Amino acid sequence: MRQIRDLVHHLADREVDAIKLLSEGACAHSGGPGYLWRNPAFPDGVELVRLPRDLLRAGIEAGHERGLRVTVHTTQQVAAREAIEAGADGLEHGVTVEPLTDHSLLDLMLEHGITYTPTLWTDDAHPDARGNLEKVAEAGVHIALGSDSFSGRGRFGANTLEEAELMVAAGMAPTQVLAAGTSGAARQCVRPDLGTLAPGKRADLLVLNADPTEDIGNLRDLGMVFLNGELAVDKRCPDKAQLPPPLPPQCPTPAGVSPRPSSSL
């Protein structure tokens, strides 16, 4: 236990933003019990070594001692329950390789304020992943949009859009997905300055040409991007990455959008 605590404190010393622990999947631990990880691609199961509960709890406690949120990589119900009972703040992937049939697990997520990050972008091959997300959303569990982008294909940003579309395909309303990608993600990352439009927060804005609450695919129809109140991308005039005020007449400001929003929005 000292080793995992020291490792978490070492990461905290390096000023990481959060800690993610693997409770299952390539988690070697000398002397640990045998563990059979099941996946539709490997119907007979793959023998791995499971991270013991005492190490899981020790890692989570060490992260909390340093004021960091700690999430846990899980794919099965038993692992998700162990992570929550050990004090985790969120589940990465959640329950993907089997149907979510334990309704008390949903109650446990709600009781502990867990954030569920489904990563359908990487887990959609599992036939139960979408249905499980729909159950989690219907139960009212906090959800964050995350794509597990490092896993090999696609590009940062583009796979986030695909993730949003998959979440809607799983049964979530576009408004729920938009919240998961903004305020839900900000909550998970402990960034109170992001995620909503309110006085004192960063004015990070996407200005779209169509309504994403009608069709989540309209997230791809980008008009402008503002970062902290400054115009960063303007696709209305492709030959100009940034336009100085006043805006030229051939690029009228869309109705209801200020060309220079205050950073205090």
C-alpha cells in the first residue's frame, strides 16, 4: 500500500489535475488472486490480475489527501461497485462488457455523487454499452462526455463529436449530451470557471450555424469559437482566421451574438 500511496503523492507533486486508477485490465500485482476478464472478443475470458481492494482504497485516499479527484477504470459491475465503495469520484467506461442488471449499483452511484464517463467512442463494440448508458442517464447519475482519445484512432476534438452522436444514439437527449460535454465535464474536472455561461466564468463559446438540441450533428456546423472572450476561430470568412473590429459588411454578425463578448460572461 505504501508504494501506491507514494506513487499518487509523486504524481500530485508533479501537479497533475486528477488521478485515474485501473482496477481491472493489465494491472499486475504480485501475489494477487487470479481474475478472468470477459470481453465479447474473447468469449473464454482473459486471465488478468485484479487490483486488490485495499490498494484501490489506498490510492483513492492518497489522491483525496492531495485534493485531487480520483476516477477508476472499470468495465464490469463488480469492479464498478468496488471502486465506488473504495471512495472513487467517478467511473471511466463504467459498465460496458455486460448488461447493467444491478439496480442497487445505480442507487450507489447516486448516493455517492459518481460521475459516469461512458467513452462509447472506444466501447461501442460492446453490445451492452449503449443500453447501460441509457439506464445510467435515466437514473439521473452525473454523466461526463469523454472519448478516451489516446486509444489509437481518430483525432482529438473529432472523436468528441462522434462521442456526442453515439450518446444520443444510446438514448440520451441532445440537451443531456450537451450538458455532459460542458457543465458535466467541468464538474468532473473540478473546473468551476468552465461549463456554463455565468458572470465571472471564462467566456469559452462555440457559435454554431444550426441548433444542436434539434440534431446533435449540428455541433459539426461551426461558425465561431471564442476562448476567454477572444475570437479564436471564424469560419464565416475562411480567408481570415481572426477579424479585427468592426466586422466587415460581408461577414455580418449572427443575430443575438456579440462580436466581442466580455470575458466576464
